[in-house]
Amino acid sequence: MTLKKIERSLDRCNHLMELLRTCLGVMTLLLQVVILLKLFGVI
């Protein structure tokens, strides 16, 4: 019963969670590029 309530509440904010996951992925990728550029002395 409790599991179904949790699942329903997570389903309501599913689009928000997908947006946050996408944004975090893009930010991680950008941070890795900046670190690599600094490592190789480009910036």
C-alpha cells in the first residue's frame, strides 16, 4: 500500500525528474570539457 502511494507521487513529478536528470548530465559534460581544456592548457 505504501509503495503504491510513493509510486503515484513519483509519477506526478516524472517530467520534472527527467528535466533535472538531463540538466545534470549536460552540466557534468560541460564541467568535464572545462577540466580537460584546463588540463591541456587550452584555457
